[in-house]
Amino acid sequence: MARRIDSTACVGCGKCQRVCIVGCITEEKNRKRVINEAACVDCGACQLACPVKCISLKLIEKS
């Protein structure tokens, strides 16, 4: 499972991006971060580094 960032809670500090071991987190124009879910290896480092705890596991929706 990949991680996801709640963009409404993200403060744009960049700590998650700095600790990402695969570089799948990028900065948007508003300084908020977004995770490329296809590249995420689910290590959890970004979630641990986030000071506002806006990163969580993305749940897979069943159809």
C-alpha cells in the first residue's frame, strides 16, 4: 500500500520529502507535498517525519 498526504493539513515544511528514500514526494506550487503512489515503497519514513501527522496509508477501495 502507498502513503497519501492530506493536502488540507500539510504545512509545506518538506520534512517528508527530505527523508523519502526513493524520491517519490514532490513539491507543488503552494509548497504542499504530493506522493507519487506508483513509486512509493511504503517504508513509512515520511509518515514518521511529518510534524503535523498528515500522512497515512492509502486504503485500497474494493469495487
